[in-house]
Amino acid sequence: MSTERRSAAEPVVRVDLGHRGGRPQTPVALAARVREALARTPAAGTRCFLVLDDAPDLMDHQVHYERLYSHGPAEVLCLAYGGADSRELLLPHVLRTAGVLWIPDAFAGADGTEPGPGEGRGGGGAGRGEGPGSRSGKPGPEAVGEALRPMVELLSELSVFRAVLGGIAEVPQGVAVPAARVLEHDLTEEAKARAWRQALEELTGADVPPPALVVEGVPGSDATPADAVPAALGHLIGAAVPRTLAGRNWLVPGGRAETRRLAGERALRDAEDGYEQVRGPAGLFGRRGRTVDLPERLADLADALGAYRGCVAEALSEGGGDRLSLEQRSGLLQRGIDLPELPEASRSAVGPGLRAYTERLIAAGLPLRSVAARLGALSDRSAPAGSAARLARLDDICPERMPEELASPLPFGPDGPAFAHAAPVLLLAFAAGLWPGPGWVSGPLTGLVLALLTLLMLRRRPNRSPAGPLDGGGSTRSGLRLVAGLAGGAAGGLAGTLLALPAWAGAAALGLAVTGSVALVLRDWTAAVDDWWDRTDVRSAARSLQDIDGLLAETAVQDWLFADARYHCSDGARAVALLVRGLADTAEECLAAQDAGAAGARRSAGANGTAASALSSGAAAGTADDPWNWAGWGGGNSHGDGNSHGDGNSHGEGYSHGDGNSHGEGYSHGDGNSRGVGDGHLGGPPQGGGPPTGRTAPWDGGAAVEAPSSGAPADPPWLERERGDGGPALVPTLLGDLAGGATRILATRWAAVERDPAEAGRGSVRLPMTELLEEERAGLRRDGATSPPAFSADPGERPGAAELLGVSSDRAGQLLGPDGGADEAVPLCRAEHRRMLSREPTAVRRVRFAPEAMRRGAEPDLPRDGWHAAGEDIVWTPGGRHAGVLCLVPLRAEIVRTVRAEEGEPR
């Protein structure tokens, strides 16, 4: 995962052939740089090279340019610096097909001063024996490198590279001196550090208990769609049954389980039919009530229920364990339970469902540790406990004592207080005795009849078996009713005699008493039978039969058919949780390493006591001790300045043999910890993949840890810098990139998770996550994360530079307007060099450029800015942080001389 933003098809490879600190390079070292650059080019297609060289040494390096062309089609753009004392520019013949940008002086016009004749700045213009800062008040190699860094970064963009190369091809002799006006948008270092820390903290999160899992589409759920478990996994956590399996019969027709189940149903119907026959008038007065043996029917129901419960209990015990073996499946079949091979029971849907759930959680912005916690909860819920674990629930549904209690008849008798039974009989007998004369007989007789009917209720009680010993006993309080009836009849006869009621009134009262007596007896019989039936709790037995059926169906789905799928889901969710937790741990280690590096830098700054020493020590500590600090390019351990971190022995200028010993000139071979070509300078991409920071000069690796010379200008006159403190979209964008990268890392592990979850969970994601963090932080340091990463799903929706950096795009819009930029361009040469430039205005070629991020979200303010006019002639770069205009000014014909190798002097 490279941190350099390059086109995968046609990358622009930087090659540094210049000096370092004014010291010459050996041909062997330069040849190694060329070989290393060729190794970084694509195997097919046109190769693009940006070569950094010293203008006086172009002839010496002819053979290296020929090597760049020797491996197929190549496009070469040479950025030649220095040669301020020269009155002509000698080019090797091989560069006739290349483009050459000659920069005599990057600081020309700074602070209104001009260097005197013969006082070149760095590169070829610096004395060969002079090091950085050797000339007081003059910019050293580090300052020169910092000045050229924006130009190098700009030309490394493939679109700008080809636009400039095409413009140079249109000028005479293919050589031009640039005049530039470049605007650089970036973040302050404090803003970068703050945003990076906040993004990592939000990415990792804290360990918190996960919420209750809710399946997608379940009615009444208040979970968000991102939080809900996919429906494909719902039946694996016991929250749902596939619709195709709902209501399916799992019993083998004619098998043991079905036979006992049907026997229970028949016994239940018989008991309910007997109850209906007994509770009515026929049960008390009819012949049918004497033939119904309700206790025997209840005993049959109890036996059938107990047999079915025992069969299911044996099946649950037989099918114990995490997975159902062939022997267990055979035993279940013998007990009459059918478990066919169904496509719904396949585990093929587990992997896609688990992946969709994980990616949805990450995409919703949940911290990685929260995602891991939810996956852990899913693993626990989906882990099969075996059917034996459901025996406890079977006991709750149908306790073992239920059949025994059902077969034992309960006592029969009316319920309620004595007054409730005596008062109605007293009133009815009193009414029957109101007929004067006959009432003395009808009143007490009514009470006697009611008492006898109460005895009949006791004899016809439903808890007694006519032909068996089953009898629950009972009482009807017939004696109390007899006393109440006699007392009421006597009282009625006395009242009728005293009141001397007419005969018709006495007869009506007697009729009413007879009717009321019949109704009272029937009501008491029905209420007593219903009360006894309710206390027998046959309805609970019926519910137990249904609940046992449901338990058996749930067990068949969850513990038998889907046991393998649940086991796979549990293992897979646990493996992914471990991987996600590994991503979070790596991010936390990155944050801790950043804090340790910052603390070391502060301690060094306090020891040195100056801002310059703090800067240098921070860069050195960040490179050597802090793997998350990109103060220099790459992750190597030697800085190219002779201070290698191998065995501590330094010889020469940073050429490392791979054992940590420095012996040469800034290129490496072998496998040791060393900076290769471009490490520590602007001449090529780093081995570790970090971005350029602008702290090192193209030809001076030693300047990487030195403070700029006191006399060096802060910025070249053609460069404008704008630093923002971060916009509102910066942290969410970083977090989105990191979350997308985490999803991409997990995407490479899903095949292993589906194949072998246990092995996949033991895998490490440290390296890819480290590379992701390096890439994202490199983008943050490079251009404030304005350019989307290569894996971005929708780069067009990325926020613009204003939202990310917190800087205005107005100045960029002015530079890109139809009349902006060109008049402000500053030639990169001194006044005395301008007489060498062509005076033909039409010969000048202009390249205007800007990152896509600068116009994303920019609202034109007509007519003050140029966004509305910026269009066809603008080179929109996918990344970078520079916008502006680059004018290619050709040289006069006699200034450039192309020399063949045999014509030049040997060097």
C-alpha cells in the first residue's frame, strides 16, 4: 500500500542525479539511483521520469539519461537547477527528446535583493566543497530543497507532468525557464496532529456493553437499520424461523412421537366432550350423565401427555451437543422425529450475512470496539448450546408432576359462603308457603325437594368413576339447605295465614317458587362442575401439548437442522470480532507511539532551548523512534547524512550496504535498514512509502535534520502559503477514510473466515492496518486529506478544500481566472539571466493547474473570482495542494547548445 499518490498505470518516478550539500556523486551511486528508478516503473506502457539534476552537470550524466530511455518508451522531464554563472546551457544529445526546465535561482527577487554575479545558490551554483549554510546569509541546500519542493510535488502529478512536457515540446529546443505563481493550501502542524488524534480516537472508541440484538424487520423494534442483524442471520440467534419452515410437521407419520401426540389429542377431545355432557341438565337428570366416566378419560389424557412428554425429553437428550451427528440423527428418526436435508439449513448464507452486518456497522460510523462488541454478542447468541439445554424449558412447559396431578380427581362441591347457599332456598320455600292453607305443606316440601336435589348433585358428581375406584369425593351442604327450606316454608305458611292472601296469589307464588327451585339447582350444578373442571386444569394440559409441539419445532430448527450454520456463525462472528479488535489495537498503538514521539521531541526541545533545535530533534526522533511520524521520507533507519542507525558507524554521505554502516552517496543495496534512492531527499519516493515533507533538499540528505540558514528567505517569491486550522469536515473525512480502509482490510479476510473461522481469527491485521494508517496520515500531511484514497467508493462526493482545511478558495479562483496568474508569475532566474530569455511573447506557454478539491464546494462570486471562467485550459489534478500558473519561457537560440558525447570534453 503505497503512500505516494501515483497513477497505477503511468506513475511519475522521481530520479535525483543532483548533488547533496555541494558534494559530487560517484558514477556508481548515480547508476544505482537510475536502476532503482527503473525498478519502480510499470512493466508495460510509457514510463514517466522527473529527473532532478544540476544544470552544470547535465553533460556528465548523459549515460544515465540514456539508461532511462533504454527500457522502452519513456517521457523525461528534467528539472535542472543552478548554473547561475553560466552564459549558456549545454545539453546532452539524448535530452533533445526530453523536456528541460532550467531554474537558475529559485529565490530570485526575494526581499527585493539579487545575488551578485558568481554567487549561485546551492546545486551546481554552490561551491563543490561548501556544505549547508557555509555562506553566511545565503540559503543552504535545505532552503533550496524547501523552495523547490512545491515545484517537484507539482510536476509529480501525472496530468501536470504531461501538460508541462507538452508545453515545452512547443518551445524552441525544448528548454524553458519557468515563471511561476503558486498557491499552496495546507493545514498547520497543530491542526494535523489534532485532527489525526481525534480521528483515531473516534475510530477505536471504548469498550462498552453492546445493546440487545434486534433482527431486521422485526415489528416493534426501535433499532436503526445499521444496528439491526440481517434477516439472513435472524433465525440463527433464535429470534425468527424461516418462513418456509414455519408450521412444518417434524414428526414421522406413524412414528412413535406422532402416535403419542395423536393419543394425547384424542384423550383431550374425549375429556372435553365428557365435560360438555356432564355440565348441562342431562348430566344431572339424564341417563347420559350416569354413563360418562370423566375421571377415566382424564387418566387417559394424563397417560398420553406423560408419554408424549417423555418421548420429547428423550429426543432432546439424544440430540445434545453442539452439532448433530449421524448417530443422533438416526436415534431421532427411531423416535419418530424427521430431520430432512433442507437447503434452508445450509450455512452458505452465513458468510454474506455476517459480512453485510459488519460492513454496515462500520459504515454507520460505529467505533471499531463497538463493532467488535456487537459481533461478540452475535457470537454468543448464535452459539448452539445443544438440545439438552432445552430440558429445563420442557419442565417449565409441562412439569413431570402434571400428568400425575391430572389423573388424581379433585373433590367436588359448590363453593362459596354458607349464607349464599342457604338464602336462596329460604326465600323459595317462603314463597311456596304463602298460599293460605296449602302453603303449610308446599313451603316445607319445596325446601325438602331442594335438599334432595342437592344430594342428587353429589351422587352425579363428575369426579367419580361409575365403574372404577376413582372418586375424588365431595360435599353439597344438603343439610344446611334442608334446614333453610323447612324454616322458610314454615315462615311462609304463617305469613300466608296472617295475610289471608287470595288463592290466586298463593298459587302464583307457588309456581314462582317451583320455577326458581329448578333454575337454582341447574345453576348450582353447572357452577360446581365448571369450578371442578377449572381446578382440574385440563386447559393447561392442552396448552402443554401445543407448547411441546412449539418447543420441538424450535429445537428442530435451532439445535438440529441449523446447528452447523449456528456454529459457523458463532465462530465467524468471533473471528471477525477478533480481527476488528486487532484493527482497533493497532490504531491505539499508533496513537501511543505518536504521543511517545511528541514527548521525546518536547524533551529534546527543552534540552536544546531553541526552536531550531526543537524542530530538528523532533524530525530526528520522529524518524528514528516514532514509526508514525513522517518528518522524513520512508521508514528506513539511516538519514542519508552519514548518521545511520545500523551499527552506528558512519563513513561518507549516507550510502548504506544494508548492515547499517554508511559508506557512500545516498543509495542502498542489500537488505539492511537504509534509505534508498530518494530517501531523505526529493529525488524519489521513499522505501517506507512516506510523503515528502519539504525538509530536505534534492541533493542534500544531511539537511534533513538541520535548521535552515539564518539568511534564507522564508518562502520563494513565487510561492504563496495559506495555512488553515481545519474545517468541519476534516475529522469526519479522515474517519470515513479509515473506516473504508478497515472495511477493505476485512474484505481480504472474508474468504478465510468462511473457510476456517478459527484460523482466520488467529490471523494478524497489524501490517495492513499499519499501512492504512501510514497512507492516510501521509495524505493528511501531503494535502490535508483533500485527495481521496485509492479505495474511495465515491471520490466525487468528497468535501472540498474549504471544508477540509478551513481556508478560502477565493485566492485560487483569482489565480485561475482568465486574466489571473500570468501577470503575477515570477521568473525563477535573476535579472542578469533575463537577457537570455526569448522576447517573443507568443512563444511563452502557460499551464494553469489546481486540485479538484479546490473547486469542490467552491461557490463562484461573480464577477470577482475566476471559478466561473476556469475551465478547459485548467489542469485539474486529483490530488496535491498547489494551484496557480506556470509560464514556460523559452531561451534565445544561442543560449542552448546540444552537444554529442564525442564533442564534449571528458569529465
